[in-house]
Amino acid sequence: MLRLSARARATAGITTVALSETDVEGVAAAVREAAGAGDFSAMLVFFSSSLDAASLAATLKREVAIPVQVGCSTAGEIGPFGMSDGGAVALLFSADTFRCFAGLVTQISRHGFERGIACAQRLKECCAEIVGGAIENSAFAVTLIDGLSNCEEVMVSAFQTELREIPHVGGSAGDGLAFRQTWIIHDGTAYADAAILCLFHSTLPFKIFKSDHYEPTDIRLVVTECDQERRIVTEINGAPACEEYAHVTGLDAATLSPMSFASHPLMVKIGGDYFCRSIRRVEKEGLSFFCAIDNGVVLTLARRRDLAESIDDALGRLTEELGGIDVVLGFDCVLRRVEAEDRQLAHRVAELYRHYNVVGFSTYGEQYKAMHINQTFTGIAFGRSGGVPPGPAL
């Protein structure tokens, strides 16, 4: 298969690298060439789960002279080729406009909350000391979390406890649609059951955002029995979960698939707003979810709007607010990718990603402020130097 590669140095000081098909040596060579003689403070790399995470992390650390190196495996990559699979994308942050402080939290299934708070506190203190003053109006945070840990809510809560008013987005590492093993990489080593918090300080304008294309219906589903730890719902509305979900959506319980869940998402109302709570897959006991779930939770069946239009609307508003977008670091749910491909919208979505220079990955879940959510597009849009200052999220 033809290997495609692309590199672009944005005016905001972010160099992006993308390879459509590659191996560990190919990724390292492309990133090393892009880094060249430049001065970069940090690198984020998102890579196909077909690549060996441990080898990639070690090779990048050995061959690329960038001090902060973090990343994760994906359920697909986003870049100049649209939604690709089997390759890698990387963002290199110029030391002229970005300072980055990264912390790793291991064993998050056992010690995530305490270690997460300590990590965020340490990074904030370090950043404030280096910058020499308040950082709330010029800093943002990015989280990468093991997408099979079932600990995203714990980690987001822990980080947000210390981040407070600092804008915060991120994504859960993926594994295609295999759901076998996801990886986080940090400073030359690959980890499972782990999370990374990156705290950036920047002189550039930026805004965090979230976008989805669903609206609630009047159909309610109450979780009446579940395994909270494993995120498996066994009973809805007093009936077997698969059968009840199939009944309210008009589907066949025997043929439920990722496309079924992408087409008929569920939402939960929190603080007057609706957030997606997506189904991961069918288990022998019932339905497993990407997000935390509990007995008594009231879920609302949603109807979808146009996926491509929602992306264009969100990024179009950000373009106006920032006076132009240079780069977008994006985290997009894998179920949105499934829907785009099934409904033949992938080409339109890819064109929008190229138009707005979106680089990121398809996730097993998205983080936005204090929330871990699903079937949502979150991220950070960076304006050009001299644009409007950082402001509220979209």
C-alpha cells in the first residue's frame, strides 16, 4: 500500500506530522526530520494500535530531542488524510510559544484519585514558578487516559479538583474496535492502567470546545440493574438490557452492532445539559458502556442531526472568535467515525478536518472540563500570534 506523509509548520508554532501507513522506524524518522534543528518543548503522538507501543516510545525517546514526549494508541488517526487507520500523527510544540509540564499517573485503577490530585497540584506549582505568576488565563490542560481502565471519571475528577478554572480537554486511548489493549506512552516507556496530564502555558490565543450532533427525545430508559465496576448494564426498565434497548430503537437484539449504538445514542441530563453515555458493545450479561453507569440512572434516547454540519458550525464559530484558526487538537469519539463511514459522510468530514487543520485521534471517550463523555468532538483551537486573547470555551 502507498505510504503517504505530510508535514506542516503552523504559524502558531505547532508543527504537525502525519503518516497514513507506517512502522515504528517510519514514525521516528518522520518526527526526527520534522523536529530538525528547531526548538520544541513538547510532542504529542497518536498512533495505531498495530504499532508496538513500547518500541515506539523507546525509539522516539532515543532519536528525537524533544524533552516532553507523550502519546497514546488510537481507534483511528485524524490529520491531513482525514480519518486514517494504521498510521500516526504528531504535534510538536515550539518552545517559543509553549511551555509544557507533563505528569504520569500509574495504577489508576487502584490509586488514581490520590495520585491524580497530587500530579495536578505538582504541575500547577511548577508551571507557576517557571512562568513567575498566575497561569489561569494563559494555560490549558490535556489528558490522555487508558481507554479500557474504566477510570476516566475518577481521573478527570482528580485532575479537575486542582485545575479548577484552567481549560481542560482530552481523550481516552483506543484500540481500533478490538477493545483488547490500549497504551499510554510517556518519556520513552509504554504503560497500561495509566493516565497523563499535560499542562501547557502559551502566549497564543486558544479556546477549548465540545460539539455533538444529537438532541434528546422523550423516550426514557432507567438502568434497573448493572455491574457498576465493569460498566455493564444487565437490565433496563425492568427488562433484559439488550432486548429493551432494541425494543425502544426498533432494532433486532440479535444484530446489535457499533453502528446500532452510533445511530441510536443515549444521553444523560446533568445540570440542565445533556451528555452522551455511549454503549461500547454487547456482552453476554448485557450492554457495556464507555462511561460510568449506575443503578437508577435515567437515560434519554437521542436523535441525530447532520454530523458534518455540526463540525462546520462549531469550528466556524471558533474561527470567528479567534480571528482565524491555525491548528485544532481534536479528540473525536470512535462511534462518530463509525457513523461517518456507514452513512457515507467520511469524505465530507475529512474535508472539514483538512480545512480547519484538525489533528488528533478517534477515542474511546472524550474529556471536557470536569466531564468524561462520549460521541462528542472535543479539543483546543489555536489562533495565530497576535490574535484575540484566550477566552471562554465554546
